[in-house]
Amino acid sequence: MTTVDKIRSGLIDKILTIKNKDFLVALDNLISASSVDSEIVELTAEQKEMLEMSEADIKNGRLISQEAMDTRNLEWLNGL
């Protein structure tokens, strides 16, 4: 039995022991989502342009930390 077959068989054995419906639903969603990830996604011209702009920002050091962004967002939310 190949490694992939062993892993698959082990996963099936473990799944068969799970009794928690919510866990199984979440696992099903995860597995279903992973098959979608393998599809090729076509980007619009605008999306490509935004990605290029982001790359330019990174290249030119125009960055902000997550902490600074969180602070900025909280200030904005409190100002509403």
C-alpha cells in the first residue's frame, strides 16, 4: 500500500469513529473547499492592477503593521 493510500485509509478509519455532527459538517466543508482551491481563478484587469499596486507598495516600503492598522481601524470606528 502506498503512503497516500495509508493516509487515506487512516483518515477514513478516524472519520468513521467521529460522532459529533457539527465536527463532521465542518470537516465536510473543509474537504469540499479544498477541491475548489485547485480550480484556476481568472482575475479581472482591475484585480491584476490592484495586485501590481500592492507589489509596488511592498517594494517601496509603503507598509503598515497589523497593530497600527488595528489602532487606525478602532479610531475610525469610534469616530462613527
